Amino acid sequence: MALAQNKDYPIQPVPFTSVKLSDHFWTSRIETNRTVTIPASFARCESTGRVKNFEMAAEHKGKFCTVYPFDDTDIYKTIEGASYSLAEHPDPKLRAYLDSLINIVGKAQEPDGYLYTARSIDPLHPGPWAGPERWVNEQKMSHELYDCGHLYEAAAAHYLATGERNLLNIALKNADLLVRTFGPDKLHVAPGHEIVEMGLVKLYRITGKRNYLMLAKFFIDQRGHKQYDKKSQSEWENGKYFQDDVPVVDQTEAEGHAVRAMYLYSGMADVAALTGDTAYLKAIDRIWNNMVGKKMYVQGSIGAVGDGERFGENYELPNATAYNETCAAIGSVFWNERMFLLHGDSKYIDVLEKTLYNGLISGVGLDGKSFFYTNAMQIHNSFKGPDTEPERSGWFTCSCCPTNVVRLIPSVPGYVYAENGNTVYVNLFISGTGNLKIDGKAINIVQQNNYPWDGALGFTINPEKKIDVDLRIRIPGWAQNEAMPSDLYSYEKTSAQQVEIKVNGMPVNYQVEKGYAVLNRKWKKGDKVEVTLPMDVRRVVANGNIPDDQGKVALQRGPIMYCAEWKDNNGLASNFIVPKDAVFKPEYEANLLNGVMVLKADVKTVNVDAAGQSISTGNATMTAIPYYSWANRGKGEMTVWFPEQVKYVDLVTQ
């Protein structure tokens, strides 16, 4: 049933099912996701009425018992994550449970394929977001097509993981309804919340039905043609919020609701790869440069503004009120992976890695069942931004982020390797085994490392026979004095340390192309490659156009960004001054936060007396922890950016 396509991404990812991880950092998270997060997500879908909505929809009676019409997708996303998990860890009980849920979903589907519980429960009295008839509110907030998109993503994952068609058939029936409903000579609409485009592409890949691909393109091309009230300053009325103010090929900036934007740009990349649409390519190249050059936080998060969960203006990156939705970080991983598959440039994986190791996994607690919807840049005892979460929650009324985490975590192995002809790309450094096929010949790659804490990387290459392979190992930007593939952030000082590479114990000279060390040779079984990445602590400074970060530094070691948290620093984190001569020493603490490398340095503190009448400075030892690990030990202060001089300290926070 697989499709032989004429056009596609020039580079193809190695499927996650072909990569077996054996490290601690990621396998522990994937196992926690399997044993804790997935069961908790399903339990909450049941206890909150999300499952009941489908049961009532099947009977066309009752009252929609959750808040949002997109609550259906929490079931779809959890099914998707559970399917990825099943592919790696067979579980008859989980598989049977999925079948029971899929049966409930199928019964809620209307005869013509429509599936949207907010309407089907009581078609004469649907929720206010749904609109009085099908699709009439789609370009605003009904989320009918958004629900479809997540259904398709789940169905594709379930089919590829299990080989069963029960959920796939539901999705195809629904997709065929969309093909009959929307099109050049049919109903025109720009989906209010994108993802149906990505989902349709996945169904196209499975079935070869070109109508699905062309409908995805049709939906994308509908953007920018609706008449909005040009006088309105509201994000909800001028089209920018929906990426609908101008046609996509004319867009130049990352704009509007950040999650919607990431799904749109991912869908554009998919369609561009499969159709050869160069106008799409030029647009997403421009938009990516804008996002990475002007609208991204230092730990990879995006979507600075809480009002509309959206991108701000260029360089609008406030710390006290940073929004940084977890779903937006997940969407950024999706988009950056696709940009790499289009261009073969490591800068996209650099951004993906920064997001993955920092602003994304910060969204789930180490216990696997507590979450951040937003990801703060600073928490002060005396101030809390209107959207800033100082502590994790078990669930949210709008729980898109926890269920999105469920589907992302088990898919991580699929981001490690990619290939193009006889070229193999090593993108992420995670201990384990990858099984690839190059020119029809099997090749096994074994990674051994202690990443992200250690920069010593080992690769054993095991082809079934001697084979010419162009092995390309990513040399991260952070190992080449590049804090970000733009001038948005940079290192305060340049490091003279070099990346060293050995093959079978002998140092080699290598060329770097698009950020990859190119090792082109005839490989034989047992060949070993050693890469040593410099892991010194780097001080990051921000572009002068970001007002909140001036006179301050952030701390980075390897791919990990750091923060100071109250628990390690006498209850405070906002009173530190980090002088230019402060030397941070890394120390691995196996019993802290599931094992982390902490940074310690002698610094200055600013102290305000109890009466608030005077201030003084003192000496202290500051401990910094990986940003992703904060808020796992209770509620209190946290900060990412540290003033280098007294004059940059915000005394209001003391």
C-alpha cells in the first residue's frame, strides 16, 4: 500500500523503528512516557469526559461535557503516542485498549465520514465555537479540520506501528468527505488551526491517493484571501493570528499563533517537497530566517506573547511574561526536521536540538505526569506574569500540551539518522543502534556516548560488506562558536577549542559542509569513529535589540541551557550578579533530578534588608541546573539570564 512518489524530500529520515536507543537520558524518558504518561493521559481522557463525548456522539444525545471542541484530539494524540510505544515495546493489554477506544471513535463517526463530537452529540445545539452548520466557523475557531488532522496523524502512526486498519479506515472515510466537500469548485476555506495539511500528506504517503495531497495544498493556498476588518487591531480580527493576512507565498515573518504557525510551515514544507513548489520553499526559508534571527528565546522556545499565544514583533522577547507554549516547541521540532530534509543543512538540526533538550522537555516533569503549558524564563517571588506558570500541573482544561508530549517523546529515535543515496547523516548523539540500508546493503551504526553531559562520541560502523558511504556527522553550532544560527545570540568569548575526529584511532583531517564533518571512505565492519566536542561552559549574550537581556548572560554547556533555581540557592535566584571573571565548574550529580550536570561558581549577590530600606552586596556560590529540570522540587524563584553588574539588577524583584 506504500506509495512510490516521483518527488519527495531529497533526504529521508531513518524510521524510529530502525533505531534502538540504549542511553539513560532518552530511554528513561521514553520508558516514563510508556509507563506513566500514556496511562495517565488515557485516564484523564476518561475522567474528564473526553471519551464520554465520543460515546454520546454515537447516540446523538447528551451534552458535550468538556470545554473545547478540539478536546477530541487529546484522545487522538494519546493514541498516536501509544502506537509509537507499541512499535518499540509490544504490549497486548495496551493494544487491546487502543482497539476498544478506536471502536468508540468509529461509532461516533457519522455515515458520510464526519467526526466531530461537539456537533454530533446534539446537532441542533452545537457549542458556540462549532457554528450552526458544518464548517461555517472553520476559518475562525470551530477546529473541525484541526480534529481531522490529528485523527489522520494518529491513524497513520497506528497503521504503521500495528499494521491494523481499524483507525486508518475511519481516517480515510473522513478524508474522503473532505475531498468531496472542499476544492476549487467546492467549498473554499482556510483552516483556522492548521494540522490537517500535515495529516493529509501522511494519508497520501500511505495510500498514494493524490487527492489528499492536492487538498492539503488547496487548504494552504486559501490563506490570505479572506476580507478582515483592516481597522481592527485585534489579532483575532485582522488575520495575522491565523497566518491568514496575506497569501502564504508572500509571508515574510513568523506570525500569529505560534502552534498554528509551526503546523502551517511544516505542511508547506511537506507539500513543497512532494510537488516541487518553489514559491513555498522561498516563503518558508524567509520565515525561518525571521524566526531564528529575531523571534526565538535562548533556550529554543517560541511564541513570546500570551495574548493570542503568538509571536511578538521582531526582538519582542520579554522574560518576565514569556509564554513559550510547549506545543509550539514541539511544532518547531517538526518544522526544523522538515527544513533539514529539504536543505541538508545542520543549522536546522542545531535549532531542533536546542529546542528538544531545553524548551521542549521542560514541558513535562521528571515524574511523567506533571506539565507546563507555558515555559517561563524567570519566576520571581514578588512578580508573576499574567500567563506565567510557577509550578507544574497534572492536567489543564485545555490539555493540548500534555498529549502532544505523549506523541513526541517516543518518536525521538526517528530524528537521529537520515540518508540520501550513499550519504548517511548523523544528526543527534544518543547511544544506541541504527539499522540502515544503503544501496540495498545493510549497515549498522552503534553510538556510544554520555551525551549531553560528555562530548566524547563513539561510532562503530558495521556494514554487511565493505561499502562506500559518505558519513556526515553533525558538528553542532555550539561547538563552532555559534550560539544560534543567526546573530540573535552569541558567545561572550570565542573558544579556541577544536573538534577532534579520529578513525580507527588515527586523527583525520576533515571537511565541513553545511555543518557536517564529511567522512567519505569504504567502510568495513568494526570501523570506529571518535569525535570529541568541546564542552566548556559558555556565556551567552543577546543581540542589542532585545532590551530585557542587556548587561546579562545566560549559561550553556554543550546543548544544555542552564538556569538558577531557588532550591539550590537559599530560596532565591533573582539576586545573583555573575561577574565577567566568574568561573563555572561542571559537577555531575547522579542523585539530583535523575542525574544532571550542575554548574557552580563564586558570584556576587544583592541583598535587600527586611525593611526594604537598604541594599548590600555579598559573596555566594551559585548553583545552576539544566533549564529543562526546573520546577521538579516545588515552587520558587528561577531565572535564565544573570546580570553581570549591579546596575543591571532589577531591584523590584528582590
